Amino acid sequence: MKKPNRIVLICVLALILAALACQFPGRVELTATLSTQPPLEETTEPPLEETAVPPLEETAEPSPTETIVETETHTPTTSPTVAPTETEVPPLATPFFTNPIIYTIAMFTPTRGWAVTRDQNHLLVTEDGGHSWLEVTPAALGTLPPGSSSFGIQPFFMNQDIAWLIANTAGSANLFHTRDGGQTWMTLSPPFENAVLTFLDQNLGYALVSLDVGAGSHYVAIFRTLNSGETWTMVFTHEPGTTQSLPHGGMKKGIVFHGVDNGWIWGVIPADDEFYLFKTADGGATWAQVTDISLPWVTGGNILDISGLFFVNPNTAFMLVRAYLPDGDIQLLIYRSTDYGQTWAFQNAMQDSQAMDFISPDEGWIASDTTLYHSVDGGITWSAMATSGISAGEVLLKVDFVDSLHGWVVSIPDEMTWEPLKLYRTIDGGASWELLLP
């Protein structure tokens, strides 16, 4: 009986050992799990926060909080950068000019453009089509010299942002240049004063400088700049007692260049009651008179004066000749060139016309006494516009269009009354007008 009992005990012991052997792996696995997690919580996490933040942001739950914190700390960094730009916007940085008396207007878009007050003391800009105006006259212009009532500012506008300005007062030799619509100005010191400016781009420009006037003669010099007016080179000057390609005689009134070398100077010879036009093909060094401009009638007793010359595209230009007739009438003779200013064809003559503007080789407007005319064939024929909104009898002095719809005119109550100067705007090509000033 004892032998079987031993066998039974041995079997029972074997079963117990087997059971224990099966339990130990589970206990070891549990121990490993318990012993591995605390190191992650206590020792591994700090290194991840310091050196491995990106993986935590991508996979760990706290990463959205960390990402938001970084964004919030970055925003204050960018805000100071944006703020100065916002303060440079004209309505914020530039004072409003209340009820200006505007005589000259130069718009470049339906909303943005420039204006000069009638006294030529203030330069203005608009960003809302002329409803409000902002003062951008260079502060460095200073105060008026003793005995002067006007700076006589003469600007040249390239577009709504880029402009040059010179004050034609005695002793004023500064030239001002802006590239941000008049918010800031560079003060330049050219080797001349009392000049008429013309620029082809933001770098290349010319200046027609008056040297001396007397006894029917007008001595001038011509300067060229290649760096926006910072430095100038004289390309032509009159020398007393010499004969030159650009004659001493006659008043030189304007200059325009179209291309680096091709330019025109126009003027009038009061003693002969004639106008003249000279052209250069070498950047102003030498000049030749343009003589093939035909006149529509016998000019005996008439006083002729070129009042403007401008290009509307690389090939097409318009020239305006004002004819003062013996009976007191004034005719505006319209010429057009379609070959880069080589030849000029007479288009038409408009009575009592003050100003003209073309936006293309074909479409233009002309202010003629109390009527606004419109042409779509390059000035050959003109049709009167209704101009609803402009009081009957008002005389139109200036006209400026930027496209077929948006335009502006300056008017006076009648020929004898210059107060008040009024500014109107159209958005339908001139059929109806809105009074902007006063």
C-alpha cells in the first residue's frame, strides 16, 4: 500500500510544480510591464520634451497644446512688422485737405490720382475717385520765400505712385521724388532750377531749364538723368553769340521724349505770331525744325501757340495748337501722328477749346467752352455730350479720362467768374456727372 501512496504523492507533486511553472511566465511578463512604464513616466518624458518635441507634437496628445502656444507666441512677433505698413496707408498717415480749390488733375485709375491747387502751393492725392483729398506736399519744401505767394510747383506724374516735383520759385533748387504716392519724398539737388521735367520711366528723364529771357530770345539748357534725378548730365546749352541747332529766338514752352534719343521741344515766336516744333534724334545734343505741319487756313494776323504734345501709345501722338484769331475767337487745332512723331496730320479745329484728352489713338474728349465733345475716330469728328449734372453755362477748363467710362472735368461758373472752381466726375463716359467740389 505504501508504494502506491508514494507514486500518488510524486504525481501530485509533479502537477503542483507544473502548475507553478506555468504561472511564472505570466508573473514575469506582468512584472516587466509594470517595471517598464514608470521609467517612461519618470525618466523618458523629460528628454522628449527637451530634445524630441516634434515627434511628441505629431503623435502625443499634448502636442496640440504645444502647437497653439507656439502660434500665439509667433503672432506678437509678426504684429509689429505689419503695423508700420498699415500706418503708411494714405488715409492713416496723410492729413485730409478740406475743400481744396483744384485746378490741375491727373488721374491714373478710376480711384487714384493727383491734383494741384490753383495757387500751386499744394500737391494732393485721392484714393476714392476725388471724393476726398489728402495733402502730400513735401514737408522739405518749407515756407514761401519773402514776397512770394506761390511755390509754383511743377510736378511730373508717371503713374499713381511715381512722381517728381520742382518748385519754380527764385532760389529753389530742390527736386523731390516719390515712389509711394507721396507718402515719402526723396530730396534731390539738381544743378538747375526753374525747369520743365519729362520722364520716360522711373529712371530716365530730361529737364528743360530756362537760363535767360529777353529781346525775343530764350536761352535754355537740357539735362538728362539715368537714376531718377539723383545726378544729371547737361546734353545741350545755349551759348550767347553762337548759332546752334536749337535757335535762341522764341519761347521754349515744353519738352517731351519718347524713347531714349527721340524728343521734341515746342514753343512760340511772338514777333512772328508763329509756333515752332524742333525734334532731336540723339538725346538732345542736336535739333532740327519740323517744317511739314500744314495749317488749315491762311494765318495772317493769327497768333499760333503749341499748347501740348503727348503720346497715347508707342506710335501715336497728338499735338494741340491754339490759334488766336483777329476777331477774338480761339480755335484749337488738332494734329495727330501715327508714325512716332515723324509726320503730323491735321484732324480738325474746335472753337473756344481749353483742353483735350485721348485714352487711345481713336477715343478722346475735348472741353470746348460750355460743351464736352467726344471723338472715336482720332479727332476727325466730334459729337456733343449731354453732360447731365453740370449746370448750364459753366465753362469747362480741364478734362481727364482714364478709360471709356471714368472721367473728370474742372469748370467755372462763366467766362468772367473764376469762383468757385468746380470738380465733377463721371462713371458713364460723360453722359452724367457728379459734383465733387466744392
